Amino acid sequence: MRDNGTSTGIQWGLIVFGALFGLVCAVLILTEVLSPTLWFTVIAMACLVLSQALAIRSKRRSR
């Protein structure tokens, strides 16, 4: 089956979303707008970005 690039586009979108959301949450936590117990949200977004980056990398290597 041929890859039409849609899933790669979605993965790039998830990378951008995860990075921006994680960064905004980190800034809000550091400025004490949000509770410090929400660091798990930043860690979860970092894991999302990492997983999508690795998925894109594996697709490029398989071509």
C-alpha cells in the first residue's frame, strides 16, 4: 500500500501541538499561574512529541 503522506502530516501536527501546549503549560507553571502538580502534563506532551518524532524517523528510514 502506498503512503499518501496524510499520516505523516498528522504526526507533524501532533508534534507542533505537543510542543506548543507543553511550552505554554511550562511557562504557566513557572509563573505560578498553574499548580506545580501539573508537571505531568508537560512530561506527557514531551512524550507525545518524542513518540511522533520517532514514528516519522522510522517511516523515513523504511523508504
